[in-house]
Amino acid sequence: MAKVTMPQLGESVAEGTIGKWLKQPGDHVAKYEPLVEVVTDKVNAEVPSPFEGILREILAEEGAVVPNNAEIAIIETADDAGAGADGAGAGADASASPIATDASAALIAAAAAPDEAPAAEAAVSAVPPPAPAPAPAQGAAAVSAPAAGPAVSAPAAGLAGPAGSDERGPAEMAAAVAAPPASADPDARMTPAVRRLLREHELAAAQIVGTGGGGRITREDVLKVVEAIRTGAAAPAPSGAPSGVPASGTNGSAPAPAPTRQPPAALRGPVGAPIEFPEGTDEVLLPMTQMRKGIAAQMTRALAVPHAYVHMEVDATNLVRARENSKRDYQSREGVSLSYVPFVIKAAVDALRHYPAFNAHWTENGLLAKRRIHMGVAVAVDDGLLVPVVRDVDQLSISGLNHAIAEVAGRARAGKLRLEDYGGSTFTIDNTGWFGSNLTMPIINVPEVAILTMEAITKRAVVLDTPDGDVIAIRPVMNMVLAIDHRANDGAQAAAFLRTIKTWLEAVGPDTPVF
């Protein structure tokens, strides 16, 4: 039997949390097919199977924290199956399925050694379930629907049913709670903390409409349903369907959903979950998620590094003009909007070539300079901050960088980062200006020795030197802040490095190649 172990999901990551098994015992797994979702402080990643075969046993349940290289599953490969067939005794029942045989053996082992019952349960779960019983009458189905999740005690009067209906019997009340929303996904992804919150409130994923990236269920989604159950208000309706209104009118025409105002996409940021204070309490403890714990540990390590900062203003007139002139044609041609970030990365690559000591890791034995340039790109998500990596950025055009950044950021927000998307970055860019920030003091992503922030581009009155004397003009200006590890470099080199970036960006023009 082949053993699947917990991979190391980053240079400073020692463990991971089993978020969700994507396959179950008895399922066939192809090599490199996603097998399990693992959550760390840095990322939610789908771990591919290193083998092809039948998943025989899951050794680490969802929510378990597992150290690197620990065994998490057992897969029966074709070689194992062949060996088993060759060694079968003459008295073996040829009609017995391998799954049933494994389950029986596990039950016998459990009877002999009760302490090993969990392993027996895992094996038994591989046995195909019996055929479903005939559907009961409609009235009974509303009450006995455990598949939708544990029954939740009322007040649930406002969760479902026709508008204006206030008088319902117990069956209708149970159906109102247990019936999943039209667009709910019973297999939706979520962090272990959200999964634990569901268990605490005796809810199931099928009852929640996920609003996170890729349909992920967030803490806020769960708390909204909990509050709706508590108050008897209408549960949050799927997007586009008004709550408490039938899907169609009496004449068969669907009522138009009430328009909802959304902030512009460029201004949306991570949504903070509401904090609910139980009646009579003035404070509540918010348990840390795995990601929050990792961020706290990483920031504590990083702040042991002696930071120094250099700040400069960049006249972004040419940069803004170049992007405005090409962004419409670029989007129609490439299918993605043209961001300012790839321009800044190109400028940073130019500066790193002039000052390679900033493309390095700090070690106790000295500065470990890196030949290849792997750019960490900070991405804010609902419950934390991720820094996926775009590799060999010096080999990519501005358009290539733009596509790579859009793809990796999309995977980060959808919780679908790949193993190659993180670890090994040599320099980091943080686009804090995306949220409207004008001045940020960034923390270095150790063991890197520098991090650069690009702030919001804002119009300001500036003094220009002209042949006719000084004049005041309106110019788009972007602040940039460089944080350095003062053990590796000094202020003079940092200022020269940042000035190189400033010079490159201010020289952008119509001749700057995008492709």
C-alpha cells in the first residue's frame, strides 16, 4: 500500500490542517488529481495525489493539524492489487469484492482490538451504501430530512415559505430550516474554523450560500444564518433572488430582484466578519484561525529583524497616461484589465539587477544572494493575507506579468492555490494603494531582506521647474515605501535602489513595450 504524507507547504511551514478530503475511501484517484485540501497560515492548497489507485484509508480527519511528512492516507496502487491477486488462497471467494473484504477484516480487527475502532470505521465507510429507500410522502419528507444537516430548533419561522405566511405547523417549520437555499453547495469549501462554527450551531453546508471566492462559505455567511434563526427573520437569499418571495408570480412570471448596490470592484476589500456579543456580556474571545496563527508567528519573527524605511514620491503622469492609452485595447485583446502592478514589478526587476543584494535571503552565516527573481505578491483574502509567488519575473513581459498576477491572485482568493504558487520568493511587492492607502510601513517577508509598497495614485498640487520659472501643476503622484533588513543593506543603498525604481516609472512612455 502506498502512503500519502503531508507535504511541506512552504519554507517556514511545519504543519498543515486538513481542510477537506476531495476523495473518500473506495474512490479511484488518478496521479496528480487533487486529493485533499490543506490549510496553512500561508495558503489553502489542493494537494495532488502522488499515486494512482484506490483510496483505501484516510488517516487524518478534517480539522486535524498534521506535521510535515506525517502519513495522512493510504492508496492501493495497481501493483498492490496485482500482488494481492497472485497471493490469494485457493479457498478465497472469487465473488467477494476487495472493498467488502477490507471492511470485514477491519471489523474483525476492531473486535480483537477496540482501540483501533477508528480505523475500522474508515474501512467500513468504503463499503457502498445500500440502495436508498423509496421516498416517503411529501408531508413526512419535510420532517425526516437529516441529509440536509442536523435539525435546528426554531425560531425559524422566517426562513422559508410564501411571503406573509405566519401560521405553519411543525413539519413546515422543520422544512423551513432544513431545506437548503437554491444555490447552496453541500460540498462548498471552507476553513476549519468555519467548519467548526457550523458544528457549534448544528448547521450543514447545504443550508448556507457561500459568498466567498469560488463559492467558499465564510464566517459571515454562517453568522447571518445563525442570526436569522435566532430572530426568526428571513435567511439570506441566494444572489439575485429576493428573500421570502416565491420564485415566480401567480401568472408564472419571475419577479425582478431588487437591485443591490455594490462598491466598484477596484474598491472592494476583504470583508470583516461581524462580531456578535451574547446578551449580558461585554467581551467575547475570537479564536484564531490557522491562518491567523501563522500570520502572528511570521510577524513576530519578522519584527525581530531590524527594519529601516525609505520613502519617495513618484510622478505617475507618464505611467497613468500610458496605461490609459492602452488599457481598452489591451482588455479587448487579452480579456483581462491592465494593472499598474506589472509596471512596478518591471521597475523593481531593473533595480534588482543594479542592486542584487536586495534579491537575497538573510541567513546566520551571511547574505544568500539569489540569481533568479521570484516575486511575492501580497493578496488580501477574507480571513487573512496570502503571498503567492510569480516565478522568474525577469523573464516575463509586462503583459505576461499582468496575466500571471491576475491568475495567481484569482487562485488565492478562490482558495485554489497550487503547491508551486508559494514558497521561495526573493522579493515582495505589496499593493496597499488598492485600498486607498497613501503611506504604509510594511513588514519584511522574512527571510527576504526587502519589501516594496505601492500606494494609491492621487492627484496633488506639485511645484514644477520650467524655463519660465516655478509653476504649480496638478499631477498624479504615487508614494512608494521600501522596507529593508538593516543587517543586509544600509540606507544609502536602499535610497539608490528606490530611486532606480522611481526613475524607471517616471520614464514610462508610448515606446515602453507591453508585450
